[in-house]
Amino acid sequence: MSTQPQQPEPAPEGAVTEPEQEQEQGQERGQGLPAPGAVEARGAVGEGPGPDAAGGPAVAESVEASGEQAAALAELEDRWRRALADLENLRKRHAREVERERAAERASTAAALLPVIDNLELALSHAEADPGSIVEGVKAIRDQAVNALAQLGYERRGETGVPFDPARHEVVGVVEDAEAEPGTVVQVLRPGYGDPGNQLRPVAVAVAKRE
């Protein structure tokens, strides 16, 4: 029996040997891998902006806009407070002016009545010396008082023979009068002062009626 080693059978035509397979597999594996230094180069070129650069201009604009809004709001609040203070001062000033006007009107009215009081005291002081003259004195004082009311805007009203006017007259009695038209003022029981719209009091009258 022969002891010679057996030679390997020749590979079929077109078959790939193991070294060639390993080389081809290495090439196939190498096709998907980047070249040496490519990762570093690509990282250096494609690296994005750092944390400080991300959104920098937008953030600065937002902060600036917020500051402007806060300043505008503070200015509006200051104006609002000033307007409230001005309104309160105006209200107080108006109240003082109204009170001054009322006081001036009261003083003017009282001053118009002072001569009437003086003449009444004068008539009373002469009543004992000449009782007959007191009637004339009282009439003069009445005319003086009526004139004072007219100067204040309240003229005396007491006409008869005029149609009844509810804006000027107050009916306090009815009188049968065949000669007067029904609803005509035939008697003045109390004079009035002023006109409609500026009336101190209406005229108290009696009007005529027919059976």
C-alpha cells in the first residue's frame, strides 16, 4: 500500500479559492466604510453651530422687544395714574367752585333784602309818632321788595281777565260769572313770581264757570 500524500483535487473551473473569497469579502465589507480620515474631515466640515450660536439673533431680538414692551407698559401706567390724579383734582376744584357760586348767590339775595328790613324797622320806629303814615310806609316797603325780586329774575304776576294757563296759574277756587268766559281768571288770591321755566311760585287764582 502506498503512503504518498493525496494531492488535493483541482478546483472546478470558475470556482473561487478561499484567499480570493476572503479578499472579495473584505472588498465588499470595505465598500460601506468611509476612507480613513473621512469621518474626521466630514465632522469638521459638517459640524453645526455651537450652543452659543444657536438662535443668537432671534433671542437678542426677543429680549429687546420684551424690554420695549415693559417700558411702554410702564409709561402707560404712569399716564393712567397721572390722569386719575388730574381727574380727582378737577372734581375737588369743581366742588369748591360750585360752593363758592352758591355762597355768592345767597349773599346777593340777602343783600337785596337788607334795604327792605331797614325800611321796615324805620316804619316801625315812626308808627307811634304818626300812626297814619305807617300804611304808606308799608306800601313803599312792599314795592321795594317786589322790585328786589324782579331784579333777581322773578317779576310779580297777578293779572286778571286772562285765560287760565296751567303753567302759570294754580286754581284754588271757581266762581260763577255770567259775564266772563269759562276758564278765565277772575280773581287773584295770591300773586306769583317769575315765568314758566323760571318760576318762584305760580299765581293762585279763581276761574269763572257757567251753569
